[in-house]
Amino acid sequence: MSIYELKPKFQNLLRPLVKLLYSAGVTANQVTLVACVLSILLGALLVKFADVYTLFFLLPIWMFLRMALNAIDGMLAREFNQKTPLGGYLNEATDVISDAALYIPFAFVAPFGWGVISLVIFLAFMSEFLGVLGQVHGSGRRYDGPMGKSDRAFVFGLIGTIYAVFGQLPSWFSWTLYAVALLLVLTCINRVRRGLKS
């Protein structure tokens, strides 16, 4: 089970906005790049002011908006004939760049550190890389969970919210990201195994 499975319902809610954006001349690649640039800027802001815990309220808001933008660029590409090879590269590359930018600020928030954050970023990259390899081997892009992109957005958004509300995190909270890392390992395994079965 993954939050990603709710994507079709989410897309239906966004469809009127997607049509409006298309009418305004907005392209899928533009949406993809804007989402990445804003993710990097927010990540840089939170790194710079990691001790200003109230700023982390921006994280869950942006995680939600980013999911919306990711759905929008895909819908523009598929439903309005904007699908291009460049778009495919941009979609995958900007996703992992944005993830890293939004996870790095937590390396500056106790009780986390560079070790566990680097581990999560690496495993998140591997899960997306293995998902893309499904296309190479003819089984299609794999989005299997349990810790896909939407699930990670929810977890980091929730942690950001807790930090923003209380101004600190309990020492045992470092284990939450080790749990995320374990679920990412399972995600990698699932994507390979189900890709091979397809």
C-alpha cells in the first residue's frame, strides 16, 4: 500500500486547473523545472535558518504543492500531447534533485545528522533509479511502495510539522528515519521483483 495509489483521484481534482494551464500556454517541462527550482530554494532557506523552527511549516505545504505540480506536469504531458524525451529526463532528474534538497535541512535538526540523512537520500535515489530500470527491461516505470515519493513527502512533511510546532524533536526520533531507510530498502526490492515478474 502506498499513497501513490490515491493519485488517480488527486488527478481528477486537478484536471480543471490543468486545462486552464494548457490554455494559458504552460508546458509540462516548465512546470517540472519550476517545481525543482522552488524545492531547491526552500531547501536552501531551511538549511540557512534551520534553527528557526517555525519556517518548517513551509515544508508540508510545499510537499503537498509539489505533489500537485508533479501530477500536473504528467497530465500536461500525457493528455495534451506534450510528452517528449527531454521531459522524461527532466522528470526523473528533477525528482531526485528536489528530494535531496528538501531532505538535507534535516541534517541540521537534532537528533538527525548527516549519516541518516545521506542514507535516506541514497536509498531514495536508488528506489527511483530501480523504478526507471523497469522501463529499460520492458515492464514499465515501477512505482511500488511501501516508501515511494508520495510516502516520503508525507513522512518528511509530518516531521517538519512536528518540529515547527514544538521547536525540537525527541532524541528517539532519529529512529523514524532509520525506519524510512528500511522501508526504502523494501521498496527497492519490490520494484526489482515486480519488474522482473511483469
